Amino acid sequence: MREAIALSRANVREGKGGPFAAIVVKNGIVLARGTNLVTSTNDPTAHAEIVAIREACRALGSFQLDGCDIYTSCEPCPMCLGAIYWARPRSVYFANTRDDAAAIGFDDRFICDEFSVAHNERKIPMQQLLREEAFEAFREWRAASNKVPY
Amino acid sequence: MREAIALSRANVREGKGGPFAAIVVKNGIVLARGTNLVTSTNDPTAHAEIVAIREACRALGSFQLDGCDIYTSCEPCPMCLGAIYWARPRSVYFANTRDDAAAIGFDDRFICDEFSVAHNERKIPMQQLLREEAFEAFREWRAASNKVPY
């Protein structure tokens, strides 16, 4: 965790993005390090955890982080928590809390609240179209013999 | 939306990943197309929306999707909804629902429920460490003159 914290401070000094860093460790070995690169790479998904998870999966040649631990300098936002559940590491350690992040201008708590708001009343409105046509892809997936479930 | 649906079906046929596709449109022009590439690229974050958002931001040279609409063949998972809120498009259109996705084995609803579960009781346990040391990065961010807020 001390290394993640040091990376988060360096990220601010170097102007690469927000004060966040994450490290993925397996069997005592660091597989990947990530820092927040949103503004420096024009990628709104380049949060520290996402950067580190993608890099660790590349290192492992797998889309799952079996037996890995993630050390992140701040409690994950909803996007990153989602990514963590899809990557399935063993456990997550964090330092700063979501309240700490909100206090410096990174307020993401509302994102999860949006799940229980009606689609057309969300801050970014959502609308359903053509569900019957789209469901054909799901039927094909169900029937596909070449699929890799995950 | 019909193009997104066609891409989602092609993605299954080509064995690239799950039956999901997304398109980002601005002023009637398609900026980016994405399909689910999780298993073919070993990237658990490569959901259709994330792939399309990253590509659209590259095309725009911006970390925000001002005035853009996203057409996704399925209602976004918590990770992708988070990414959408960070990218700030104008609106989102979807076809299949989260219940449809759960019915073919992509059940992500529990992820948002995890936010209200105690850290140590989550399916992937979380534990806090070294908050005081980590908060120093947040103090530095607050004081930084070179920062790009987002």
C-alpha cells in the first residue's frame, strides 16, 4: 500500500491525472501498477484500478485475476468496483475513502443511486429501443457452440 | 440502434466475446463502435460501452463526450454505467435489459448491491489500510496548481 500511495503522490506532481494509484499483487509479486490517467490520455475510463487490472490481465494472459490482491490508494468508484467484480481478484485493500474523494471534488456516490432512478429521470437520460430485435443476439449467444462464458 | 444490434450478433458469430455492442454518435456521425472483447483480448474491462467510449474520446481528443449519444445493444452494467457518468454523454439508448442479460448468464445486479454491504462482508472482501498516509496525496492534489479537474 505504501508503494500505491507513493505512486498516487507522484501522479499529482507529474500532472498525469487525479491523486489515485493501484497495484495488483499475486503471490507477493507485483503484476501491475496503475495511476489515474484520465486527463493525460483523454480516457475517462483510465482510473488507477482499471489501468492496473488491464495491465495485470495482460501479464497473466487471462481475463480473471485469480488469487490476486488489489491495493488501491482510494476506495473504488462504482465503475472500478464493477471492473473489480468482473476481474474477480481475491481481495481489495484501500486507503482513502469515498468520502475523502468526495471532499476533494470526486463525488461518485450518486452513480450507484442512479440505478434505482427511472431511466428517463436520470441525470443522463436513458431510453429503450428495439428490444425484440436485440434479443436475437442473446438467443444466438445461448445457442453458440464457440462461446467462452465468463 | 440497428447497427449496434447487427454488431452484437456478428460479435457472437466471430467468437470475439459476449453478445454486446455499442456505438457513439455525435451530430449524426458515428464516432466509435465497440463490441465486447473480454475473452478475445483478456481484458475484463473490454465491455462494448467501454471500448466505444475510449475510442470516441480518442477520436474527439477529449475525456468528455459532450453532446454525444450512446446506442448500446444492452442496458449497461454497473461498470459501464459508471464509465458513462464519467464520460458525460448527452443520452443513452439501450435495447436488451439487465434482466435479459441475467437470463443468459450475465448477472451483474449484485454489484451495485455490494455498495451497501460492509467492506469485510462483500463477495470480494475489502479492508482499509494507511488512510492517514494516503490522504497526503489528496492534500497535494488540492494544493496543486497544474491540475486538470474533471
